[in-house]
Amino acid sequence: MAELSWNPGDVPVSEQFDDPYFSLENGFEETRHVFLGGNDLPARFAPGFHIAELGFGTGLNFLTTVLEWQRAGRPGTLHFTSFEAFPMTPPEMARALAAFPVLADLVPRLVAHWSAEGCCADIVPGVRLEVLIGDAQASLSDWDGKADAWYLDGFSPAKNPDLWSPDLMRAVAGHTYPGGTFATYTAAGFVRRSLESSGFDVVRSPGFGRKRHMSRGVLRP
């Protein structure tokens, strides 16, 4: 389970990794800039589009994506698979997400389906969520799916290097469709090199807020 403390702005901080779950400036806009914008979403949304994520955390990335999917009005189903080693409790998740009124209609739907054992449910019509609990290296090895886009959102590579290991980045590439993409808030050199050696063309882009740079990339054919 996640071990949390809360800063004065009610932003959850991981005690395991001494790192906040989202930007202290504006977590919602950070998600839109880094993970959606970094994967050219919502422009790429299509029926059956599949997003995968390392680090479900509060569910902020997922719910922000659901909101954009609904606004885009695409037919069919959006699939979202996430890998999480330290799940929050439903009350902790609700407390963290209360900071984002724009998501108020969606939060109860997520919390109602959430448990420490994971989640596999249609959160809203047209959106299927699957969260696999446990070590990402093992969970991803057992997963038989592939993603059109990846959100790489583990805690800081300096504090949580296992979630950014070369082996895990190779596994990410192996579970990505050709031409699929990734985006992440970090521009750490060893992460970019691992993704490049795994088959992605990686570029450094302007980051969100006080972060100068982020990384994004496309899997080579």
C-alpha cells in the first residue's frame, strides 16, 4: 500500500519515495501538457485506442484522459491499462482528486470501482480501465496487451530507479504497437538512452511549469 503524507495544499507525497504525486503548480494542466500533449492526444484518439501507464497513483492521468475522450466524442471504446505497485485507498484517492473540480463528476465513478487489489471495470460508457497491482516488471511481462501510447509516470528516476530500468523500458517497447508513442515528465539522460536503445526515437521537449524539459518518442517500425 502507499504510505502518504500531505503537504499544506493537500497534495499527496509518497513516503516511500519522498516525492509528490503530481505538480504542486497544477497537476491537471501538467497531465494535459506532458501525457496527453506528449502523445499527441486527443488528436490521435480512435475507436479501440489503448493507453498504458507505469504508475497509476491518484488516477489523475486516467481521469484527465477520460475527460478529454468524452470531449472528443469519439465512437467505440478507450482502453486504459496501468501498473501500480503501491495503491492508495479509496478515501486517499478521493482526497487527492478533490483538488480538481473539473473532474468532480468522474471521481466518484473511479473511487466506487477502486480497491487495493486493482481494478478492471467500465468506469464510464466507452472507457475500460484495468489496473494491475504489483511489481511492474513482473506484471508487464505477464500482460499480453499492446499500447498505442504510454504514460511513463513513475516517481523521480533518482528516487525510484527500478521503474525506469533498461529492462523495463525494453518491456515497454515490446508492448507498444509500431508507431506507438510514449511521453514522460523526465528528461533524465539514462532514461532517454534506455528508451532509444529499446527502439524509440526520442526527443526532448519543453516541460511543464518549472521543469525545463520532458521526453517523448515514437517506436520505430
